[in-house]
Amino acid sequence: ILGFSFAGGVGAGYFAALVNDEPVRSKEDLKKDIYNYEETSEVYFADEVYLGKLKSDLEREEVSIDKVSKHLKNAVIATEDEYFYEHDGVVPKAILRAIYQEFSNATVQSGGSTLTQQLIKNQILTNEVSFDRKAKEILLALRVEKFFEKEEILETYLNVSTLGRNSSGRNIAGVESAAEGIFGVEAKDLTLPQSAFIAGLPQSPFGYTPYTQQGKLKENQEPGINRMKTVLKRMYSNGYITKEEYAKANAYDITKDFIGKTEMPSEKYPWLTNEIEKRSIEILSVSLAKEDGYEEKDLKNADLKAQYLALADRKLRQNGYKVYTTVNKKIYDKMQEVTKNYPNYGYDKAGEPVEAGAILIENKTGKIISFVGGRDFKRKQYNHATASLRSNGSTMKPLVIYGPGIELGKISPGSVSANVPISIPTGGKPWSPGNYGGGSYTGVSTAREALKNSYNIPAALFYKKIINLSPA
């Protein structure tokens, strides 16, 4: 008795020394630390038609525990912490076993971490292997269990766990992103085999994940499948599934549920996602600056503007925003198709192909309904619809002259105009428009011929007629 008492006293003193510098965290502090995780922002076409997720280092979509399959919750508990609903954050027997294995240098290391401890390690502490870190982990786990319900702890664990890669090759965390990215379903709709597969991933996320960095399916899926079968066995041993359910799920070919490679929005819609990111960051940077007491005019300072643009970029990719656009998906897709298949671009100029740029705007509201940024994003990323400073050129003639002229009754397709060198007074230096190439003077020209051949002089004279200017 004296020996055990002495050993217990020494252990308690050693534990107290290890956690001496750990601050006493309030419930609010713990909540802030535990729930501090990134979430990927989503983008939508007009009418809330889903486009996809923005690029980020880690893709995550938060989900509440009531929208997670019961099979997945049971699989996680059976695999990671079978006494989850019984302990108060730590399992003393498991800790003593792990300590014994450490000091005896045992070949089998079973570990002693509960789900709560794993949550603490992932969200507050580090993966450092030391008694100091382990002691703090135990202390904080006990405190978390005191302040939070079991379902809250489990929900957070399900949202923070690293779970390998998705079918686009992007790193993912959280069961919702895993369900969608691996099987193409929501977490609430996962089957028993699918749930067991995901529940097995945390032990070795990138070893068991079915996808490569390029989003392709791995040739060897055995590690992930064997881990899934281990999870199913533990679920059966702990009474979560029947013998029949276990046998059926164990024999199931999970590989037929993998959705295969899918394109990221930035791959399928590069012009659009680039423009959305650019505009969103600009808008968000102004908002963040105003929150800090600055005015929009203050952002004319280059250093300050760069600071808030960088902050906005980071927040856009981490804070789970939903970005809604005015772009109509059907119209946008059709415009890209026409651009790609148009046969009459003409000859290359100076070794560069003729480019294309177009934008469709709703005049009443100013909404951008669709646009064409260029012919090939992989060849050239310059957006000819939104970034080009080139003149509109002759594309303005039907919009400013012939359309309004006919609508106002000032001209008709058969209206005649001079097509000779002229001089138009402007109040300063006279304007002498010429036709492209310096020639094509025909004496007279109808509006129909002038539009067809894009003559500048008849267009200028018709415009004068429309705005009631006297001829020169």
C-alpha cells in the first residue's frame, strides 16, 4: 500500500510538473480552439445553380451530426474509441497500457488516445511525441468532456479528421467532403461498406485513400479495402451490426462505388472561376478594411491594398463563403461551345491565333449574364472580355448607329449616304474619318452595303443624322 501510494504521489507530482505551464482554458477558449477549422468556399451560377468549390489547400465542408449516417458514427466509435460514451475523456487502463509498452519497448504499440484526446491533438496541440504533450492532452481532454456533450465532441471530430484525397486529387478533411469526394453522395446517405471505408481512413489517410494526387484511382486498392474490413469486424464485435450485415458488407466490392476522376471548377470553367476569385477578393478586401476602420479611398495606398488583398484571398479560401454570380450556366456553356467550334477566325497574326472576347450584359440591371474570355485558357490566360483595353471597333456600328437609327426611323436599310472623303467639325480640330485601309470610296452607299462592308464614312454620316447634327 505504501509503495503504491508513493508511486501514485510521484506520478501525480510528475504530471503536475508537466502541465504546469498550460493555461487554465475557459469553455469559450476551448470552444474557439476546437471549432477553429477551415471550410472551403462554394460558387454558384445564376439561380443558385451549383458550380463547385474554390481552390484551397484543404477541402472541407462542415456537416451537423444529425446529417451523418448512423453507420459512419458507429464505425468511427467502434474503430477509434469503443468506450466513447462511457469515459470522461481518457481511459486510464489504456493510458497505463501505453505507458508500459513505451517503457518496456514493446513491439506492439496499442496507443491510449480517445476521440476526445485525438480532437485535442488535432486542434490545440501538436503531433509531437513526448510525455509533456501527452500530459497536456489528458488534462485538456478531461476539461473538454466537462464542458461539452458527447455528440458535440463527436460532431467536431467528424468535421476535422483528415481523410486523404478526393476524385479531383485535392486533400480533404471532414466526412462530408469525404463522402462527396470519394463516393459522390452526402454523408447522411453513406451505406455500411462506404461508412466503414471512410472510418478507416484516419489511421493512414494517404495510404488508404483510393485516389492519387492527380485524382486518378490507384491501381492497388488493397490497403484501403483491408482497413475497411478491419472496421467492419470491430463494428460486429462491438454489436453495431448483425452477423448477416457484417458478412454482406465484408463481401461487398467497394471499388465499384468510387466515382473516378472529376474535374475541378478551375479546370472545367477556368475563365469564369478566375474572374469570380478576382472580383470576390476585391470586394472582400474592401469589406475587411472597413471592418478595421479604413475607408475605401485609403486602399489607394499600394502597401495597404496589398495587405488586405492577401487577407481577403486567405479568408475566401478558408471561411466557407458561398459566392453567387449572375452568370447563366446554359448561356455560358453555349457561348464557349460556339467559340471553340467557330470555323472563320482567319489566319494567325505574327504567329499568334486570332483571339475572341465577348460579354453579354442585361442592360436594365447591368448583370453580366455570360462572357467569352478567349479561345484557349491553357494557351493564354488573358481575359479578353473583362480585362482588354482594346477599342470596340466596328462591333459598335450595329449597336450605336444602325439599330437605333432604324428603331428611331432616321434610316432604313436602303438609306443612301456619301462614301467619299469628308471633314466633320467638332468644335476643335475637324474629324476626317476614313475607311479601313485608306480606300473603298464608292461615291455613295446604302446603309445595307455600308454595314456589310463596315464602311466608316457612311456610318459617321448616319450617326450625325441620328443625333440631328447638320452635315458638313
